[in-house]
Amino acid sequence: MSMPLLFIALALSFLPHTQSKLSAAYYDKTCPLFKPIMREITSTKQINDPTTAAATLRLFFHDCMVEGCDASVLISSNSFNTAERDADINLSLPGDSFDLITRAKTAIELQCPGIVSCADILAIATRDLIVMVGGPYYEVRLGRKDGFISKASRVDGNFATSSMSVSEMLSLFVSKGFTTQEMVALTGAHTIGFSHCKEFSHRLYNFSKTSEFDPTYNPKYAEALRKLCAKYTSNTAMAAFNDVVTPSKFDNMYYLNLKRGLGLLSTDHALYLDSRTRPYVDLYAANQTAFFQAFAHAMEKVSVHKIKTGRKGEVRRRCDSFNNIKTS
């Protein structure tokens, strides 16, 4: 065996068995139009609804961090089961992302019925949308199956919240197999999308006895946010872009913003203050290529997190319901 082939064989031998079953060419024979259909559906949706990319990236992450990347977040609740999407933290998941997956699944089922999983549709859609808004391309290996479990009771504790310390966030990511650098790179997803005012209002009003707002904010930025969110208690839909400078472009501006006092969430700014994470913030702020490489690597890793293959999952006929009703 030649050295390159030996190296590939050794590399594959260290992959978890389920991951080694995946392939970028998984549907090339069974559904050859899968990827073209996905590109058409995602591009049309993003053009018509520019928030779709950020919405789908968030949906993908919320899926993968609970039960693995198995489309469990797409399941609707029924009289027997309260599903993941109805957990408190998931109630704000944008409808654009669910709509995209429904459209894609419908189009693909017409072409290749019973072949392509909802988990693979979500994984490919996320990658294609990231590329559409300027982000890095990364390989998505296919062959995931859709999971059999979706319970709201299993969601809490799987995501970083805006009230967490850096130590708490690091502990959470490490428990899922991610490094400090990967956590900082993945947080760079905040370069697109928005956050609701309630997530950062504690930094804007009655912050302390000496300051009405968090003094680590850029003062002009804080004043603009205070005006934007003034009625957030009566209008819970009020929100601000995570990246105020280039909100619709996937770039490294998020990290540059942290250095300028333009980090929207307290967890954002904390990455710049903590000695464990600041070196990566500085690196990505100075070098967008380094950020893109790290983000692409981390997303590849997320996309195979606790996936199901073979009989451990199914290919759903509809993404919002199991093929057989689950009563427990």
C-alpha cells in the first residue's frame, strides 16, 4: 500500500464507526438531483427572506447540540409528546428556517421519495446558506438518519445562554467534545443574525449605581440600543443585529466589534476580556482567513455530532413528524 493510501486508511480507522459511513457522494446514485435542488431552494429562500441564513444556522446548531444532528428539533409536539421545538429556549427559533426545510423536503420527496433524510437536508442547507452570505465552504458528508426521539425535557443545559460566564461556556463546550478555540470560532456565527432585546437589556438600563448602562459598551452604541429597546417589555419582538457593522455578511467583523465595545451580548464581550479566549478573538479579528478555516473545521465537527446511521434512525416522510407516532 502506498504512503498516501496508508495515511487515508489510518485516518479513517480513527473515525467513529457511524461517521465513517458518511460520504459526500451518498446520494449521487439514489438522488442525483439532491444537491441542485437544495441550491435552488436555499438561494430562492435567502433572496426572498435575507434572515434565512442566520435562522438556519441557529436551527442547525440547536438540533445538533441535543440528541445529535438528527433533525429532532424539527418534530412538532402532539398530544403524546412535547417536542424539542417547544422547549423555552427554542420558542424563538425563527420560522424562516423551518419553512426552508419544509420546502426543501417537499421538493426532494417529489423527486426521490423516501431517500433523503431531514437531517441531511438541514446540514446541507446550513452550509449552502453560509457560503451564500460570504462565509467559508466546507465539506458536508451525508448519510445521517432522522432520530426517533424529540423531547423538550432534554433541551435545557445544552446551550450557552447570555447570562453564562466564560468558564461555564467552556465547560459546556468541552463536555460536548469541543476545544476553547472551536468554541470561539463557532461563536463567530454571531457575525450574522440578531438577538432579542431581553437578552441584553440588563446591560442597558439601571446597570449600576454609577452607570445607567454597561460601561464596557461603546457609549454611542449603548445609547442607540437604549432607544431601540426602550419598549422591549411590551414588544418582545424587538431585536438588534449581532453585528451592527456588516449584519448580513459572514465575515470577521464580529471579532473586530468586540475590540471596539460593540459586542451585543455580555457573553460576546466576555470572550474579549478572558485570557483563555482573547488570543483567538485577536487572531480572528486580525485574520479573516484564519477565522474561516477554524469555523469551517468546527462546523464539520458539529455536523457529525452524535449522528444516527443505519437502524438507529429513519428517513422521515415529513420532517415535522416521525413515520410512526411516538407515544412515550
